[in-house]
Amino acid sequence: MGIMSLFRGRDAPTNRTAGSSYSFFMGGSAAGKNVNERSAMQMTAVYACVRILSEAIAGLPLHMYQYLEDGSKKKATEHPLYHLLHDEPNPEMTSFVFRETLMTHLLLWGNGYCQIIRNGKGEVVALYPLMPNRMTVDRDAKGRLYYQYQKSSEDAPTMEGSNVILDPSDVLHIPGLGFDGLVGYSPIAMAKNAIGLAIAAEEYGSKFYANGAAPSGVLEHPGTLKDPARVRESWNAAFGGSSNAHKVAVLEEGLKYSPISISPNEAQFLETRKFQINEIARIFRVPPHMVGDLEKSSFSNIEQQSLEFVKYTLQPWIIRWEQNLQKALLTEEEKKTYFFIFNVEGLLRGDYQSRMQGYATARQNGWMSANDIRELENLDKIPAEDGGDMYLVNGNMMPLEMAGAAYATKNNEEGRSSEEQEVLELEESDQSTGRRRKR
């Protein structure tokens, strides 16, 4: 009620953000099929892309780090937000389910919203997802942003009233691609014609088999039929459906059957369906092999495609998540030392041999310790007293200015300066040359 009272005296919104009005893109497509977020999810390609991306983001380890005074960083496990995001954002969800839900909203509606619950000290104690189709982002008469949410009985009991006004500080908003930088546009709305064509092609194939695998056509009668509907129903009962395909028809009373159907192959039905799968994968920037199209994949390039998936598909989403988490959940003072990181090392790792070669290079060049490597491989650490945190370097390599240092140290131990040693070496060389000349 405290939040609502802040907005009770406001004038009606006069400047609605452009991104909040993207809903007019929804509805009928050029293929004649109604496309929205839920009907699109009935397409296997859309469902696969959404599931792949949402599970990938939800499955990545999410850590909160803190910069130390010496410039290094450590996991901020003692901070309340670490447990909240890494383990349990609210009593009803795990971190995986929470991030999977928000990522699904992002992919279907173009925006992910969740309500930030704070205690009396202003600390974040819970995060609850909000449905994007019931949220609008508006400006008041003074141009300040606010969020308007239509609550339903399905929502958690964290708000009072049916039409709730939320301050931006009480909403974690992760926007997708949009035109105004405030609200993202739905990828489903933007690509409704491509998805509508895929729905139409799938429906065509379903009806083709439902109406019979045998060709459909026209029943011609030389006279006038008193009950044509009964004849049609009798024909469909005997020969309709895939179970009655290729039955032999017996025609009476001068009936003549004229097939007029076009085979799926002639209509390029299969090619159309295959192209639409790639088209939908292109919308979400998912490699075709991840949605089951292995035509152009091989053992030599599929690993590279998987790495490109992390770099070009997941990385932009990860950056959106990290920056908006920091913007919405941290105070201005905390932003100076705390930050969030999704660990993608597990997805970027190659095969076992390549990893071991990389670790060996890092270990020999002194920028990874044994424990650094074991942590990446999910192995227990070696105790520090046993050298687990020791950084080694190849003894054959040293700075240029250190060249000859070992010899200088040896001479100094014998009580001679480096200059004296050079004089002795020259004298010995001259004496050796003189002996050779006498011989």
C-alpha cells in the first residue's frame, strides 16, 4: 500500500512508451493463421529454440563477486544476494526455475519482469516473476517511468489490488531488442508471418493424413442426387482417414471419381516445412543442428558451431542479465565493488585432449595453479601447504635483463666483482692465445 500511495495523486499517463504498444503486431499472419506466444509454442521449432536458450541460461552458474583492495576479486558468498540468485530467489522456486521462467518470457514476449521484495532495511529478500502480457511501462505527467501490472489469482500474494502501480526500484526488468531502449519487442510478434507459415504447413500436413492418404477428388453422377451429403459421408466413412488408404472403391449408379489433389511432393510440402524450421532457428539465432537439422553438420564443424552458439547467441543475453541485475539489485555504493558473472567456462571447454593441452600451457607459463585447473574440472583442491596454490614457471625462460645473472652471482660468491672477473677472463684469453702462438 505504501508504493501505491506514492502514485495515488498522479495525473493520468500522457506519454506511453513506444515499446509498450507492440501488441498491435499480434494477430493474423499472412498465412491466415493467428499467431501469439502460446500458439507459437505449439510449433516444435519454436518450442525447441525457447527451451534450448532458457535452459542454457538457467543452467549456467551465476556468481556474485567483490573487488578487493589489491585489485583481485572473490566470490561474495556472505552477501544475501549471492544465495538469492545462486540458490533460491523465493520460497517457491529454485534459481534454475526462476531464470528459466524469466528467459522464456524474454524469448516469447521480449521482456522479463520480476517484483523485488525488500525488507525494512531496503535489502532484497525475494524475487517473484511477473507475466509480461499483463505489464505495461508508462510515463506520468512529469515524464517519470512507472510499471502498471494487472494482478490475477495465479500471482504470488505479494501485491494488493487488481491493478498495481510499481516503482522502477521495485521491478527487475530485463528488456530484449526494442526501439526505445526501455521495452523489448516480442520476437514472436516480429516474426509472426514466418511462424504463421510454419503453422499453416503443419496444419496442411495434418489434414492431408486426416482426410485420407488416398487422393481426394470429385464424385460425378450422371443424374441428380437427392441426398449428396449422404453420398459424401458414405464415401468418407469407407475411404477417409489414413487407416482406409489404398482401399479398392466400388462405384454404383454411374458414379465417377475424378481425383484433383496435389501430392505433397508436388506442392514442395516437405521442403517448405524444412525451410520454416531453419527460418525459426534464424529468428532465435540457434544453430540448426541444435533443433535437429544435421544436414550441414559434421564431426569437423559441429564443435565450432557450438562455440559460436555461446559467443554469438548466449553472450548477448548473458550481458543483458548481468547488467540489469546489477542495475536493479545493487545500491549505488555496492555497484562500486560488487558485480554478477555467469560462468560459461563449462560451455567453452573443448574435448578432453584440448583442455589438457591448454591447462599444460597455462601451468607451464605460470598463470594458473594446480587448484585453478582443478576448480575448472570440478575436482577437490590440493591443500595450500602441499603446493596447490603455487604458480610455476618454465626455468628455461627469464627476462632479458636477467641474462648472465647466475654467473655474476657465482663470481660474487668467490669474492670478485663482475669487472674483476671480466679482466681475469681477458687475461686468461690472452695467455691462452700466446701459448697457441708459441706452439
